[in-house]
Amino acid sequence: MPTSTLRSQLDKDGFVVLRSILSAKQVSQQRAAAERTRELALQGSWPHVRTVGKQFPPWTWSPGVGIWGVQHLLNPALPDAPTFAASYFGDEVLGVAKELLGPCSDDELVMELYNLLVRPSDGTDYELRWHRDDIPAGASAQEETNRLTEPAWHAQWNLALCDGDESLVVVPGSHARPRTEQERAAGPFEPDMPDQLVVKLDAGDVVFYNNNILHRGRYDGSRERLSLHGSVGHVAGGKLRARNVLQHAVGSWVDKCDFSNLDEKQRTRAEGMRARLVKLGSESGDVGYSLDG
């Protein structure tokens, strides 16, 4: 798609889907790394996880508690961090992100988050409630409007590594308006919302979405899921993006990242993006958490 079409679709609907953004070889490499990483988490060898029963940070790993996500794929302490870095900093994803953010250049990108979403490890079905990532459910219509009229300054995505990923449910266009009275009155786990759409992805497909679109996640304990869940920021976002990113404690390891496995172009891009994240952290102080629950 031409840049104008991608950006206009994101502006109109709040999300955009691209098919087969990764080659079959790339999908295979990323999936193998994801499977190994999930196994480390299940063994308790990687405690940075999202636990069943809790939707938002902070999370604490405990033996026997199911997980629905694995955090910090770029942390250099993770054995497969170099593999994940290749997909995060590669042209396939960031080329699209730059179109959606501006267009913009590498020098304007900020490293943010990279996580793995998996089916609940305890085999149960698990549902996240309807939410916007950086606007609390108790916000008034005017407060929502004030936040939603600000530029997004981010690109966020789910990149499927398995066929049949139908976990993300969105309300198209809701990123650009406050909730309707019906949406506001609906319960947090309302099974269906008017005009909702289930995003359907196969391996190698990606959905980019504004993280303040009204959305939820539905996790089928019987269906395999491995999805790379990432975000990248624009330097102009500044403190508007700080809490959304820094609440996940990336500051504890980001200065230790090793990008030596990347080619020269990607390594230069990665070092610049990392430096801008470190700068954001140093300027932002204690950011707290966006949402509770």
C-alpha cells in the first residue's frame, strides 16, 4: 500500500492489517525463538511474565500461576534477544511504523516495548476487559476527547507467528471519539460491543493499531498463540509516551542491550532508538501506571 493509504486507514479505523509481512523463513526463526522463550518462562527461568487473572502491570510470577504473556524480549539476559532484535529493528516492521508515524526518519524513532503474547499456559480461556491502553475507564467524555485529540506518537502492533490468531477485538473508529453511552454502560467483560471487529491473522500477518482504540483480548486456552507484541515511539511524543512505556520497567536493563548481531544499518538504528529511550527515562522520573487491574 502507498504511505497515504496506510496512514489514512489508520486515521480512519484506528488499525491496519498487512498480510505476510515476514517471509516463511523469518516466521520460522521467530516462532522457534518464541517457543524457547515461552518454555523458559513456564519453567520459572524467565520471571518477566503476564499472569492469568491480572491484566495490567505490575505482574509477579509465582509457581503454578498461568501466564498469557512474556515480557522484555530485547533484554540482553534473554538467550533469544538477538533473534527478537532482528525482527524489532528490521525494515519489515519499522518501515511500516515510519509510514504510520509521519512519515518519519530513523532519527525520530524511540525504542519502546517488545513482548510475546501466548495462549494461557494453564489451559483456561482468559479475557481482558474492554479498555484503552492509556486512558482509565473512569475518564469522562471530555477527558477522553482531550486525550484522543492529541497525536498518538506511537505505532503498536501484534505480529502473529501462528495461523488462526483471533485474539484482538477492536471497535473501529473508537480511537477518535469518546465512548458512546452504550459503550460506557457496558460491563468490562461485555461479550460483544456494537460494531466490534475480530482481527484475524495468520502466521506472518501483522496488525498495527492505535493503543487508545477501544479494544480487548480474548485468549483461547485450546488454541496455540505466539504473537510478537511491540511498540515504537516518535521522539516528539516525549512525556506523553513515557508512562505507557516506562511502567514496564524497561529502564532496568535497556542500557545493557547488545545489538552486535545486527547489520550496520540496523545496529545504527537500534543504538539511536535505545539512546532516545534512555533520554526519555532520565527526563521523566516516576511515571506510575496507566491502568489498574
